[in-house]
Amino acid sequence: MEKYKILGVDPGTNILGYGLLEVEGKKIRLITMGVIKLTSYPNHQTKLKEIYLQLQEIIEVYLPKTLAVEAPFFGKNVQSMLKLGRAQGVAMAAAITMGLEIVEYSPKEIKKSVTGNGNASKEQLAAMLTSILGKKMESKYLDASDAVAAAYTYFNKSTGPLKGKKAFTGWDSFIKDNPKKLAK
């Protein structure tokens, strides 16, 4: 039975969340989660350097095979989005240089994978992860639980019931892929 680890990252330039899951067959276990606080660093460049260095250290310690990262979503503040994109890029560069496979998911995709609702709140996401993993997700670490959710999405799509399946866009796409389930 293959055993591997998934590193999830919720990028940020003030607080970056990370979470590590271990998978063995269809069993999943939370190894660690936390945040990298970057508010004390003097400028954006130094924050990006710290993201790179600290994620590389996490990768060296835990040896995950995959980085699952939340993609920045389009918001009203273009500057914030650019900063998040840079943080995501640096996280990906740290993983690439360590030989990890990289996958990225939109926030909606992650929420839907974990809770079944693409519009779930961070608190709902944390509550569902607490139920799934049997470990309390502290509300002060919602960035960390978001990172765990990204890792769980990878597990769900590669090992779980969603393996190899695209999400249905509505009843029409479901019926098209499942014609025998249509009542006559």
C-alpha cells in the first residue's frame, strides 16, 4: 500500500497557512498544520524570501510528494491579488526545486471538495475538516485549515470518491454521464 504526504498551502504575504496530510491507501491522517507569520518582516521582498526558505524547510523535514496550493481568486483589490500571486509563485518555486508535484485549486473548488458547498465559510470548512480528520481546527488558524483543505482536495480527487471525475455543472451534465440513472 502506497504511503505519501501532501503539503497544502494557503498563500498569504502576512500569514501563510500550511498543512500536511499523510495518505496510506484510503486512510488519511493530519501530521501537522500551522501558519508562517510574516507581518514582522520589513518589506514584500523579504516576506517572499521567508516564504521560500520556510516552505523549503518544511519540505525537507516532512518530504511530501505533492504541493496542493490555493490559487488566488479575483478580487476588487488588484494590489492584494498581485501580492497573493507572488506568494503562491514563491511557494510553487520552493516545491519545484524540491521535486514536488504541484496542483492548484480555486477556493470554490476546495470548499466544494471538503463541504459539498463551493460557497462555504472558512468556519464551515474548518468544522468539516475537524469531523473528517478527527482533529480540532482552531479558529485562530483558519489559514492553516484552508491549507489542510487544499491538501484534502488533492486526496479527494486522487484517491477518494472524486478520483478522475470532473465536477458536474448541473443536472444535464450528470444525466449525460449517468444515463442509466434517469427514471423513465
